[in-house]
Amino acid sequence: MIKVGIVGGTGYTGVELLRILAGHPEVRLHAITSRKEAGMAVADLFPSLRKRVQLKFSTPEEAPLTECDVVFFATPNGVAMQQAPALLQAGVRVIDLAADFRIADVALWEKWYGMQHACPELVAQAVYGLPEVNRDRIRSARLVANPGCYPTAVQLGFLPLVEAGVVDLAHLVADAKSGVSGAGRKAETHLLFSEASENFKAYGVQGHRHHPEIVQGLAAASGQPVGLTFVPHLTPMVRGIHATLYARLTREADVQALFEQRYSEEAFVDVLPAGSHPDTRSVRGANLCRIAVHRPQGGDTLVILSVIDNLVKGASGQAVQNMNIMFGLPETLGLAHIPLSP
Amino acid sequence: MIKVGIVGGTGYTGVELLRILAGHPEVRLHAITSRKEAGMAVADLFPSLRKRVQLKFSTPEEAPLTECDVVFFATPNGVAMQQAPALLQAGVRVIDLAADFRIADVALWEKWYGMQHACPELVAQAVYGLPEVNRDRIRSARLVANPGCYPTAVQLGFLPLVEAGVVDLAHLVADAKSGVSGAGRKAETHLLFSEASENFKAYGVQGHRHHPEIVQGLAAASGQPVGLTFVPHLTPMVRGIHATLYARLTREADVQALFEQRYSEEAFVDVLPAGSHPDTRSVRGANLCRIAVHRPQGGDTLVILSVIDNLVKGASGQAVQNMNIMFGLPETLGLAHIPLSP
Amino acid sequence: MIKVGIVGGTGYTGVELLRILAGHPEVRLHAITSRKEAGMAVADLFPSLRKRVQLKFSTPEEAPLTECDVVFFATPNGVAMQQAPALLQAGVRVIDLAADFRIADVALWEKWYGMQHACPELVAQAVYGLPEVNRDRIRSARLVANPGCYPTAVQLGFLPLVEAGVVDLAHLVADAKSGVSGAGRKAETHLLFSEASENFKAYGVQGHRHHPEIVQGLAAASGQPVGLTFVPHLTPMVRGIHATLYARLTREADVQALFEQRYSEEAFVDVLPAGSHPDTRSVRGANLCRIAVHRPQGGDTLVILSVIDNLVKGASGQAVQNMNIMFGLPETLGLAHIPLSP
Amino acid sequence: MIKVGIVGGTGYTGVELLRILAGHPEVRLHAITSRKEAGMAVADLFPSLRKRVQLKFSTPEEAPLTECDVVFFATPNGVAMQQAPALLQAGVRVIDLAADFRIADVALWEKWYGMQHACPELVAQAVYGLPEVNRDRIRSARLVANPGCYPTAVQLGFLPLVEAGVVDLAHLVADAKSGVSGAGRKAETHLLFSEASENFKAYGVQGHRHHPEIVQGLAAASGQPVGLTFVPHLTPMVRGIHATLYARLTREADVQALFEQRYSEEAFVDVLPAGSHPDTRSVRGANLCRIAVHRPQGGDTLVILSVIDNLVKGASGQAVQNMNIMFGLPETLGLAHIPLSP
């Protein structure tokens, strides 16, 4: 049994992590911290966990985190970089669901995240936790930077094209739509039901923190600089990301075959038959990315549709997938949830 | 392994049954029928089941239903009564998710359902599948009538009061709100997104088929006639029933204790602390009924709040719970889903 | 032209008031205050008002409120009672959309609202602004207490029965469902899209501030004490209240006729044909209450269905209706919006 | 007063047309036809119109359409082309909200719409009713082809760029998201609440009927062939289109100024300040298109955000705008609705 600790855990990635870990056969939940909710039973904050999770929130000081085999950070950006060094020092492995260790270029990270990095020396050691790209390095990683939700959907959708070198890398377009839970469990006006329901809007068109993360991944995959226009949208649903990707074909290729081959061994990436339109609910609650490939009217513009549940393959499910890899467990263990539909 | 057949299965209780059974460790899906979709892979109709359910729909004639240990009917009302006799004859046990065998009084059934019953002699043999009431009889049942969604939420909410004889049985009120999936996967105008979203309405105030079913259950539990006003409402969500129940206390009682004792051994009924307000999402996707008891301002009117997922404890989950009981399996086997929240 | 001032106006009743007043032919918007947003154009906060409302928010100190003919308070509870005395002194008439002047019994008000009343002497002068009850007194009122949203729907639904003395006044039940906008534009966690969407729950079963307001109105109408169980629910839609009311008939009556006669002269109350089920969208955006009367199975329990748009007939529309009455305008002026459906 | 007839009118564009026309000061509703609902009061089908629309549906044969000054077709594709010739013959002007007269190339129309055109000779006479392009021709038109919803949002968003010749016309991308009402009031499974709610998906990526319509308009505006990739998406809201448009700048230009100048005289197109993100609810219920222009990170890819209410500026509102122009009325008459928000 793996002894697991969670730092944070009062947000949506936290409760989703608890849902998944509470059903994982090789995990024992050992500690969870929240300064604000210390002393409260987790199940009192999240009634969905009643009778399934017995833990109480502890303060970070009291929580026996160093006794854990692995600690997940389900915290705002900037927390893990404060606490990870001591845990790693104590031999605890760390998976950060926030962005602290995602960007290799520390100066770039500091520009986008608006703070100074607390442990730049650890950034180089961190492994970017997209198993479909970095599985081998994750196996032995001590510190995993779990990818962002948009970056997961967008990278998995572009990777086969970018790796094969068949598209114009200078003009990629990612038009991405996210459910509101992607913005977290924060009491902000624009996230209110009465603001976000029966409404649709783009945001962050001038720049979004996931842009450099996606570009870094695609540039690494292609070995070349990448130009990406990325437009996120707030969609009136709780869960789900739908990325609609546009790329111009520069070399003839059987694109459907490219995708099928690239992901033939991947348990959590499902390439649909040509001409399909995946819907976000077909992955709701499951650690899955479903992808469909289109070439409308035989032109030179490819359209790739990539869907995930932002809280699962886009966050907590992928974090558990990384944990499974790190601890030599079957990659799918505890991740066999069938999507909830309707 | 239990060999399972499903008749119907193209509706919401069907896909939910498949989701649950596909993850059940003691079940092998053996056959599924749909005249309309015969030849189609189940996963092509329900992409959420891709790579998890390999079955194809067969016509009722071709399907090897008599080879099964148990057959679930996830069909419209009036189908199971046609096909169940032959299956029972062949030694197959039957669980009907529709209403054919729910009402013991055949004439009453015929009045409410507007058709003649095809096998009235079987009605008396059928066991009403509310395990919290009929567990022992279900164990040996050959034919189980799985309760309706409203009747499950309403009966579980009223039962402790009615059995204890502490409320005015002549004037019970059940104000029930259901998600739209409760109406099934039928292409009807009033169920369209553009009709049901951002909208709320009562329906069937003059009379609803679940009324006699609830009254039958409560009368049996109390040993007395019961007068019930039942008002269902269509709520702009997919899943969930919230029953708000009103009963006048006729004898002093510790009502909270009454509920806690009544359900202390029940795995799937969760009595919340006094003063709680269960939300429907706290049971989404799980075979659970959560109940809270209120006595506003210490008056004589009790308010009971009872929530279920209409497709799980209100239909397919309860059907699998019944199957577990019938086959001597642990009652919770394959039903350990933690609610999906948010 | 009536010179209108608004205090507050950054919430949902505020923007709705602006929508209605900006289209009112006899109104000139003269001032709007918000300490927090002072200096900002109203249309920058509410883009729906671009090119239709030119006003900027002012601080309360700078705003020329005393130049106005009438000032609306679209503020949290407790603000109007601070500022109304000076305005009334200056000859300005006041309509308070909050609760400061709704409850005649000041001690009762202070208990429910948890603060000391700042001008208890004005409470007696205030007229409760339900035009269908108090039209004559509103005409000459200097200070109008605009009713709450639930109290509007519930009182209009019960009034004909209570006035006629045909129901058991000791055991009324009001099961009310409100869209989320009824809770206001407050950044609170439980009002987030990801909390309130695809979810349904009761709240405040132990006691809600609208309870004494409803009881006060019904007791006045009947001339007797009234016992009411009132259960509000949070419904996953933005706008709309659906009140399902239960009352036991104590004397035979043609209930449908009772309702039709009671409201035959009312422009904003629509009694539907017997057996109807009004939906909330049939009043969305309009100053209307639609009511249907049921007597299920001819029993002695009546079921009344009453729907309003909580922001219009339940707040800002009713406030403008009151203004029309106070200033001798046609009661429907500027209130001819046809509901937006779908 | 203009005597107005409506053919069809049982769908969403029909009820929206009735909402707008019932409040139009220069219109008298004279006849409305529906074979299926003949004899039924319009307000019985659409309770939102109770007490505001007195008309009953007539059969097409009985309806006094030839007495009208103008007849709107709010019918499925293929109906107007059957009935328009006789009406035009009788001197009645016609506005078709469907697609029968939108595409000048009859063969192309027949290919996309899968039927033979009944009056190809009239296609050349029809004026495409996008007032921002064709205002002068609409004035004298006898037959107006009201644009589709997507084409309105997409064309208004691209027009300033295309007319100015500053973008790569061969590789335009329109990623468009529509509320479900855009699909009409048809009882189809994929439009059910339980299918479309809490879900997001693309559709018709291989080809959509609005593609040739958009291309025709943009080619006419630019005088050159246009290459467009158009991907529509079904969004879980009732009303609203959000078009996210991508175009590569080929010549330096002050794009914000370009848009502001192009639409400076347009009452129904609102160019937002640079850097804005219009939301669909900011136009809900109003005949408005709001547009924002972005050039992320100063690159060569422009992002244009264009929002409309698909039932108003995308259908019925635009139809009334056309009527106003045709009959010499102020273009904004009866179209002053302020968007309903929240």
C-alpha cells in the first residue's frame, strides 16, 4: 500500500483526487492539509465523500506528510515550490497538480505567473507528467509536474502531427472550450452560476498561462520553434474540455493512421473512427482523451477534435496515472471508471 | 460469474445498467437486445462505453437470453410482461426496471398504465425490489419488480415515520423534483434542451403513475390506508431526484433517532446529521439515498429531504443491488462508485 | 418625466431595474450610486446596457439624489434604513427593494435580520408594495417596501383562498423553488456555477427571512393567525420562482372561479385554465405572475402553482409597477415586455 | 400599419418573430398558418404570448395571406419556394427566414439542401437580407432571403477585414459555437436536454450548409475566391452564437479602427473597445452583434470575437429589421429590446 498525503485538497482537483484515491486498491490516504479547514472532516466539506473518506484536514505543520510515500499538491500556484524541497529531502516523492514545475525556463515562468520561483534548482529535476510523452522519465521521477488541463487536451491532439513533421508549425491554432470547474473552486463573481450559465465567452485572448506550457511541449516534440494561437473559452458546463485544433498540412500523410499508430499502446487515449465528433460527456469522470481527425472537403487544413474531463485526464486522474507509473503499478490501476453518461 | 442479459438497453437506464455491470466483478454481459439497433455495437450508440463493452445489439429472437442466469428489462412499460413468462419458464431470473410488475392490484395497474396486463398471474409472484423493505423476499425471488425512481426516494423518506405510526397518514405530501433523464431517452418536444433548460415546471398534478406505487408501499408499511398528494416537477438538470416530504406529527417522537435506527444497517441509505440539506450531486452516479430530517420551528409539520440519483438508486443501481441479493453476493459488490462531484 | 435615482445598482435587481427604467417612456435616469464602482460607467459593468445607459456610478455623497422625484434602493438589507430618512425629509419618494421596511413588527424584523433598525418610526409609514393588495395605499405612499421574491409568488398564490376563508390556515405549505439569481450577485462558493449547476437542494428549512413576511401578509388578508411551513430550494436556472402551494380545503368552493374573480382586474396576474402547469420561462423577463389551480383526484388538498420571474415581478418590475402607481401613471407603462421564450 | 402574415410559426424563430412583432408599433398580425396546429390559439402553444397575441393558427388554404403587406416564412427549408411565387404574384412582399433563396448558385443550393429548387427564376430576384451589406437593395426588394444565424455572426466579423483586403483570404477559420435553439424546435434525440446539457461537441465538420452561404458573402465582399474552414459546435445554452474567427494579416492595418469605421453608422453592430471579450448574454433577446478585435502578442494572426442572439440578429430580429427597411420605417423601430442579463 502506498501512503499518500495531499496538500490542499479543498478545491475541485482535491475532491476529485480524493474520489479517485479512495477507490484505489493500493492507496492508503494518510494525511490531508488545509490551514483554513483544519480540524474539519473532509466528508463534511464534500458530502459526496461521506462514509468513504474518514480523514480530517490538518494544518500543514501537524500533518504527517514526511511519513508518506508520495504527496500530491492540489494547491494554488506557488505553494508546492515552498514545501516540496523539504519533502523531497525527506525522501517523499511529489506530484504537483499546479504549475510550479511545469515550465523549464524559470524566467518565462516568473513572467507568466508573476512571482519569483522559490526553488529554481528543482525545476530542472522535475519531470513533466504527460505519460504519453515522458513515461520513462516519470518512472524514476522524484518530482512530477502534472500538466495543465488545456495543455493536456491540446498537446495530445497536436502531438502526432508535430512529431511527424507534417504541418505548418508556425501557425497552429487551438480553440479550446472549458467547463467552469477548470477555473477552480474560487468565490469570484464571473464564476457564479448566474454569470456563467446560459452564456459563452472567450477570455485571455491576449495571453493565457497555458500558452507557454503548450508551446514548450510541442517545440520539444518537433525539435523546432512553434507558433500557436490559443483561445480559451468559458463554457456553461461543469466538466469537460473540447479542444478544436487547426493545422495546415505541409506534406501529404494518412493522418488517421498517424494518430492510430501514435496512440495504439495508450490506455487512456482513444482515437475515434474517421469522421467522428467526440462529445465531452463521453469522457466525464474518466481518465480518457478521445480524439477525432478531420480534413474538411479534402483541403489542406486539418481539424483535430480532442476531449478530456478537465478534472480527470486534465488533472487528478493524470496525477494518479503518474503515481502508478512512479510506483511500478499497472498504469490503469484504480483508473477504470467508465464515463458517466448521460 | 453471472451471465447477464439485457432486453432493451438503448435508453438511459440501459446505458447506466451497462456502465455498472461492465464494472461488476462477478458479471459477464452475455446478450443485449434491441430490435431497432440490432447489429450495432453498443459502444457505437453510447461512446462512453467504447473499449469497455464489446457486445452488439441483437434482435430479441436471436439473442441467447435463455442461456442467461438473469435478464434485466430496461424497456418501456408493457414489454417485460410479454417476454418474462418464457424466460422464467426457462429458469432465467428476471428483473424488470419498468412498471409491469410493480402494482399488486392488476386492475389498478391497468387503469394507470392504459393497457391490459399480459400475465396477471405472475404479478402475485413478483417481489417489489426495494431491498430496504423486502430484502428477504428478494433473495429467493424469480421475478423482481424494480421500483420507480420517485417511489424509491419518497418511500425511503416516509418509511420510518409510517412504520412507526407517528404521522397523519391521511395527508402526506410529496413534492418531488426530478432531473430530465427521468423521462427517458425519448425524442419528445418538451424534453428538448431548449424547452427544459432555464425552466422549471410541475407536471402530472392531476395524477401520476408513481402515485399508486408509492401509496401501495406506504400502506403496506403502515398497515393502513394512506392519503398522499404527490406533485412531480421537471428540473433543469440531467440526474437527480429531490423529494421534499411533508407529514404532520401525531405523536411525539425523536424523529432523527427513528431514521438513524431504521437505516443503521443499510449500506445505501445515509441519514444525515439533523439540520442538513442534502444536494442531489452528493449522490450523482452512486447507489445512494441521502436523507435529512427537519422539524421547522418545532412545529408539528415534519419536513424530510430525500435525494437519489434517479438512474442509480432510482433504477439501474437498485436493479444490480437486487441482483446481488438474488445471487447471494455481497449487496454492495460492484456498487462502490463514489459520487461524481462537482 | 420622472427623475429617478438608484442607490446600489451593481447587483441583479440593479441591472434589471436599469433595463426596465431605460426603456420606460416617462423616466429619466438621473443618478446611480455605488461606493465601490464610483467613476465607472454603468455600461462597463453591465455590457448588456452599452449604448442604452449613459450614467456613471457616483459615490453616495456626490450623487444628486435629493434632486430626484424617486429613489430606488437596490442595496443589501440595512442600507435603505440609513439613507431613506434624509431623502424623505427632502421630499424624495423612496422605494426599497430590500427588506428594511417590509416587516411591521420591528422586534421581529430585528430578530430575523440580525441588526437594530435605524429608523423604526418610519416602518409604520411604509406601505408594503404588493399592488394587488395595497394599490390604494401605494398611490400616496412616500415610502414603499417592495416585497421579496418568494413572498410575491407565495402570497399571490394563497391570497384568494385565504381571503375567502376556505382553507385550513394553520397548516399551509409553500414548497418554493428559485433560480440562482435570487441569491444576488455575491461571490459566494455555494453560488458558483460548478456548485449550483446540475444540482438541486433545499436550504433554510429551519427558517428563512421571507417566512415572517409571508405570514404577515397572509394573516392580514385573513384576519387570523396563519401557520406556514415554507421550504425554499435552489434550482439550477438563473431566473424564475416556482411556488408549489398546498392547502387543505375546509369549505366547498369553486376554487378556479375564486382565483379568476380575485384577479380579473389585475394586469400582471394571469390565472391559467384549470389543469394547467405554468412554466417559469413563460414569465421570463416580464412583470407577470401566472397561477394554476389544482385539486388532485377531487380530494381536500389543493395544489396551487404560482410562477414569477424573481427579478421582475419578484423585484425590479414590481418596483416600477409601484412607481407607476405612486406617480399616477398607467400601471403597465414601461412594463409591456413579452416573456423571452425559449 | 403593416399587415403581417406568418407561415409556419410553431418553431423558435416563429415564437421569437411573434414576440418582436407583437410589440412593434407599426405592425398588425393578420394571419399565421400551421397545418398541424390549425385551430389552436397561438398563445396555447406558446404560453409566453398569452394575452399578447390573439391569433389562431389557420391552415395555409384558409389563411388570408394575400391580404397581407408582407409574409414571413418561419418554415423548414423548402417551404417558402413553394408558396412565395403566388404571394409575390399577388403583390405581397416576402421575407424567408429559411434558406430557400440565400444561395445565388441554384445548383450549389440543390447539392447542399438535397432537393430540387421549385422556383430557380426567383432566386436571382431575391435580395440577401444582411442590411449591413445590402441595405439599399433591401429597400426595394420584393423577396428577401434572411441570412442564417452562423452566416450573420461570421460575416459581420470578417467583413471589415475582407473588404479592406488585409488578410489571407485562402485560409480563414471560423470556429463557431451555437446555443441549442439554433437547431430548431425539432423532437430529435441529440437535442434532448439529457443529451445536450453538461456536454459540448463539434458537428458537421465535414460540411455544413452555412459554409457556402458564408463563402458567397465573403467572396462578394472581397471580389475574390475565399477559402474557409468552418466548424460549428453545439453549446449547452439555449440562445447565443459566439464566433471565434482567425485570419492571417497580410498587410499592416489598424484593425480596431477598421472595424469601428466600418460599423460607425450601424445601429445593430457594436464594436467593443480593443481587448474586450463579448459574452453571448450581452446580446440575449436583442437585435445586436457585438464584436471584439484581438491581435494576440502582436503576431500576424488576428482573432475576432463576434456574438449574436441566434434567434434575434441571427433570425427573427434581422427579419424585422429587413421589414423596417422594406417599408421605409426607422430601421430600429420595434427593435429596441435591451438584452436580458443575467
